[in-house]
Amino acid sequence: MPFFAYKGRNARGELMQGVLEGADSGAVADQLFGTDVTPIEITLTKKTAASASNQTLWDKLTEKKVTSMDVQLFSRQLYTLLKSGVPIMRGLAGLQESAVSKSFARVIKDLRESLDSGRELSAAMRRHPDVFNNFYLSMVKVGEMTGRLDDVFLRLFDHLEFDRDMRNRVKTATRYPTFVVIAMVIAMVVVNVFVIPQFAKVFAGMHAELPLVTRILMGASQFMLDYWMVMLVLLAGVIAGVRAWIATPAGRYSWDRRKLGIPIAGKIIMKGTMARFARSFALSSKSGVPIVHALTVVSQTVDNAYLCARIEQMRDGVERGESILRTSVTAGVFTPIVLQMIAVGEESGSLDDLMDEIAAMYEREVDYELKTLSAQIEPILITFLGVMVLVLALGIFLPIWDLGSAAMKR
């Protein structure tokens, strides 16, 4: 259907303008009247509702993007409005006017216009993939099919709250180790560029044979000074190559599988991902989604290609008539305790409740791992720092010690 640009006034006399999709101008006028807007002008346009905007280039560059917090609050507010019996069009209009983020206000405006055009809410949200992910869209679709859209929005709010809390805790736990590593790298660069060259000049004037450690340090420092540009280009090339490799399906699968084996960090990633899987599966199951479709939807929330493939393997097994327990054992990513809980849940018909408990168990383990992360990383950092200081001390002070000893013997 074509798009029409319109201008009109609402019940308060305020000027309203935008773009609507309709069979003709009369249909667009009916849509406007239905939202208490009196049309003044309706013209055919090639712009779409998503692209029509009076933003300048500067506004687009400086405007704050839609965040996960915006979507989370939107879910909670929409749940409250729908639960109170407020029509969805009126609720969206209120949310648009009260939205703090201008970019998210435009998204809500487009949702209203799409609903006016006859689209379903999930189809309207699908026009904004950078705001609503596949899992969110699938859950909204389920809510529309089951007539429990308000409950779905509440569960989506809880899911987004859990996901945001998990990410924040990971950032908090890794802030100190990251700072220490950056400080160590800066210190190594400063020592190689400014300190060792000065000692090299002193040692060159002594015309003495230097220890092996000193020669290695001086050679590394000279190499950095002579080829720092080449090293930067190579580093940028390696980073670009790795990013391009990870962007491929095979590269992403291989990298996601290997990072689960990284010491300390790998088990946190694994447990956090499985907590998200269990919580999402419980949410889908409680919303009335069939198990096969639920596994398909949940696999999209797992931000790991390797684990996503294991979940899809579980889905294929269920499609063949196998039990959830058997497919979970075959997947090889669950601990024996979790498998036992899945067996009990499947036997008793309360798999969604057991999945919630599994998610809570994984969350507690992740919380413990994150609280002790600094304590686990500190010995490694201290050992590495000690080795670096020892090498520098031996390389710089051994020649001075040898020359001092030789002078005393004379």
C-alpha cells in the first residue's frame, strides 16, 4: 500500500504530522479520525513511516540511541496499561508523549502508525530490529496468539532486567583486572621507549660484554623504536582479520566454542549463557509456546553460536520424538544436577518451573564466580607483574652490578 504524509490537529489543537500507510487518502483520513486527529492535508509521498523525519544530520549524529533500559521500561509500562484495561493505541500515545528518549518516541510513533495501518504489534516492532530483538518479537507474537499480551510484557520486563543485571555484574567484575592490564601495557611501552634506550647509551660507553637478559631487552626496545609503525599496522591487520573471521559462520562457531574453555572467564560465560537459556525457556513455556517452537525462539537469545547449535540439536531431537532429557544429555552442555532436575520436571509435567530453578541456580553460581573473579585473577596479574619487574631488574641492574664488582676488584 502507498504512504501518505499528513498534517492535522489533535483534540488540544496541536499540530500533528507524520506518514501513514493506507489504500487511499480516505482510508488515511479514517485512521486519523480514529485517533482524534482532524486532518488538514494528506498527500502521497515516497517516504515510509520509518524514514520520515525532520532531523538534521547533526541531530542524527548527536542523538542518544535507544537503550535496553528504554525497552525494559517500555515493557513494564505497557504491561501496566494493558493490565488496567487501557486500549493499546491510547497507551502507546501516552508513552510517546512521556518518552524521555526522542529516538524511542519516534519508534513508538511508528508503532502507532503501523497499528493504524492494520499491522499486528509484532509486525510493527519487526520494522525496528535494532530496538526489538528476535526473542522479544517472538514473545510478543506468542502473546498476540494466546491473548496474554500483558503477561508476556511483564515476563519480558523480568527477562530484560535479569539480562541487564548480568551484564552489569560482568562489567563491574572485569573493571579492575582490565585497568591493571592496561596499566601494565602502558608501563611496558614507556620502559621500552624511554627508559631502556637511556641505559643502552650508558652501557654502550662501557664497552663491556652485557648479560643475555640485557641484550634481549635492548634488542626488543630497539625493535619497537625502529618498527613501531609496522607493529601497529600488523596489529590492526590481525584485529581486522580476526574480526572478519569471527563474522563468518564457521569462525563464529569456532571462536564461541573456544572461548568457553578460557580459564576463569570460560565457565562464567558458560553459566551465564545457560542461565539465560533456562530463563528464556521457562518464559516461553509459561506463555504457552510449544516446546519445539520454544527451543527455536530460545536459541536466538543465546549469544553463543556453539551453544545455539546445541540447543537446535535438542530441538531436532524433540521433533523426532525424543524426550527433553535425552536430547539434553546428547547436547553435552548440562551438568548432572541440571539433567536430574530436567528429568524430574519432565516426569512431573512442571518443566517450566524446574527451568526457573535451574536458571536461579546458574545465576547464583555466576554471582559467586563474579564476586570471586578479582580474587582469582589477582594471583595471575601479580605473578605476571612480578616476572616483568624481575626481567627488567635483571636486565638493567646486572650489568651495573658486574661493572661495579669489576671496579672494586681493581
